[in-house]
Amino acid sequence: MTTLEDCRALDAQDPLRSLRDQFTLPPGVIYLDGNSLGVLPKAAPARIAEVVAEEWGQGLIRSWNTASWFDLPQRLGDKVARLIGAAPGEVVCTDSTSVNLYKVLFAALSQQKDSGRKLVVSERSNFPTDLYIAESLCRERGFTLKLIDADELQGPGSVLTDEVAVLMLTHVNYRTGAMHDMKAITAAAHAAGALTVWDLAHSAGAVPVALNESNADYAIGCGYKYLNGGPGAPAFVWVHTRHAGKFEQPLSGWWGHAAPFEFTPHYRPAPGVGRYLCGTQPIIALAGLECGLDTVLAAEAFDGGKGGLAALRAKSLALTDLFITLVEERCAGQGLSLVTPREHARRGSQVCLSRSEGAYAIVQALIARGVIGDYRAGDSQMPDILRFGFTPLYLGFEDVWNSVEHLVQVLEAGEWQREEFNRKNAVT
Ligand SMILES: *Cc1c(COP(=O)(O)O)cnc(C)c1O
């Protein structure tokens, strides 16, 4: 049996433990929801105040040049690139994940429009906004969205046929935490003649991503989850350089123009990923995102000079392994099942448990105790889910122990059955 002392010993040996000092966490809270909204970086309030009071208040319009507002999407894009296996100049930070998905999927479909291929393939269990965006684009552009289960991607009966134009997947599933093999799936899609669009919402800043090494085509991701950019922070978008200069941007606003300040009457797209900008950028929000990105990039210092997220990933796996072990040791017989894959290569940075009854109320009871995870509704294939995100930047092993201790208490005393925990809020 694992003990509290074991967990404390792991914290004492943890090379990343000082990274927690970068954040403001409310006292008494164990935050297991960084996969939904990251924690406030300590640097963010002062930096945002400076942008407001100095750069906006004093610099006024001059700040587009003097405070480097104009190239902020590219500058932050270069920081994101380090986290997702991309090169400088290949990423911009802009718009929301949903909007960026519209742009990249449109571009991929345009590239395939003369191929005779009519299918966009995605997973039934993908995040709904991805499916909603794909639905309307397919309708608009004369394609059909085909929804599959992950096991239909491989093997002899694979859905990857010569009818598939685009394979659109989320790298780490938002509910189950299951992670795809990006390189193998991209190779299979390419072998079938399809382009790939990867959503990195639950990957960027959480697991190592190797976009160029995987030879992917398009990718997008979220700024406010593991990147700690703040609520509604700008998202990011990447395109492989082989498509640069060729791909079509449907939202052809002036910020994606090759020379916006020439004010010419006709659109001429910027050469690379810069064309994925549309209109004037949210500078204050981008400033918050930069603070978040810097908290993740601080982990690079612990990778023995190699750069990258290896140390962060190792801790993330150790945290999720520990959580799984403790739940199995201490909550046996309580009706919880593990949904997230045990296999490291297939696991993101979260653990999902399912329960046929009370999942929502158990999460509410935990939140009342300061253990913040979240609930996601099940479907025909899966019961309701309790979802726990583990952000190695600010979580320790004792936090894992304490969160399971609370879970044990909520379950054993039937605390979750109280009426107050069974009323649904608007945002779950
Ligand atoms: C969180 C998330 C989004 C969020 O999209 P927004 O446009 O920021 O609301 C999109 N896709 C996936 C897979 C997500 O997990």
C-alpha cells in the first residue's frame, strides 16, 4: 500500500517542485482542472496592468510599434512552437480554437477539392465544437462528415480509404484522456491520400508533441488550458511549411494581408502562417497568454539543456500513475472504473473515472472540499465521467494523496448523496 510518507518523499525528490512558485493558487484548493482552465501565473496581473496603464494608457497608438504589439501573435507563436515540435515562424497565436479549426479545415478541404474525395473523418467522441465546425463546413463545401470510433483507424478494415479528404482528430481526448499516436496515424492518413488536422487542446503544454517529426499537415490548440493563458485566451494555429504560401485562409481579413498598411483594395495573403490572422489582435489577452506560456517554458530548464517537455512529462505520468494506484488501493468496491489508458504512450495528463451513478454529485462534493475536478456527461458507450487533470507545474504528490483521501471520504460516507450536490450548474 502506498502511504502519505511515500508521497511526501516523492515531493522531496521532485526536481520541478519550485515551478509551483510561479502561480497564485487559492489556499486550501487542490486544482485538478488545469486541463479546462489553467491557473493564474503570478506574473500575469502586473504584466496585464502594465499593458493597460503604460502601453495603452501612455503609449496609446504608438505602442503598436514601440511596445511590439504588432508582431505579438508571431512572437508568442514562436514560444508555442517550442512546445509542439514546430519551428519558429510556423505558429501564430490568434482567435479561438473553434475559429482556428474553421480556418485550417477550410484550407485542407480546399486542397482536396479536385481530388474527388468527399469524406472528412473524425471521432464520434471528439470535442463537440470540433464536430459542429466540421459539420457546417462540410455542408457548405459539399463534403460529408463521417464519425468513427478510434479502433476503426487501424487494421485491415480501416476507414482510411481513397474517399477520405481529411482526417481531423484531437490528439488527447477531452473526456477519456486517451492519446493518439500522431506519427503513425498521420502516416496512415497520408498513405491513404488524406490530409491531417490535429487539435492539440489537451496536448500543448501537457505532453510532448512533435508536429514536424510526425509530418502532420495542420494543427490548432487552446491557450487557456495547460498553457495557463487565462479565460478565453487566444488560441494557436500551425501549418506545415510544405503548405505555406499555398493554403487558403477563408477569413481573409487585413491582418493576414501581405502588407496591411498599404491599404490596397485587393487581398494578397501573407506568405506563411501569418495569413491565419484575421483582424486586429486582442493585445491585453495576448499579454496574459505570454505569462502563461512562460510558466510552461520554464520547465525547459529541467531537461538537461535539451529543451522540451521531457521532465514535465515524466512528472505528469508519475502523478497520474500515483492517482490511479491510490484510487485502486483505496476506493475498491466503490463503483469507480478507470477510463484513461494505463499505457503511458496512450495517456494524456488527466485521469478519468466513470461511475454509473452520482458522478456529477461526487465532483460537486469534492469541489466543496476544495478538490476541483470536473464532470463530463457520458453517452451510449460510456457512463458519466469524473475528470481529473494533473498539471505537473503546480501539483505535487501529496496533493494527489490528499485528493484521493477526500474522494474516499466523499464515497464512504455517502456525502455525495446530499441534495445540494445534486443540483446542476450551467457550466459543468
Ligand atoms: C477546449 C477545447 C476547445 C475549445 O474551443 P474554444 O473555441 O476555445 O471554445 C476546442 N476543441 C477541443 C478539443 C477542446 O478540448
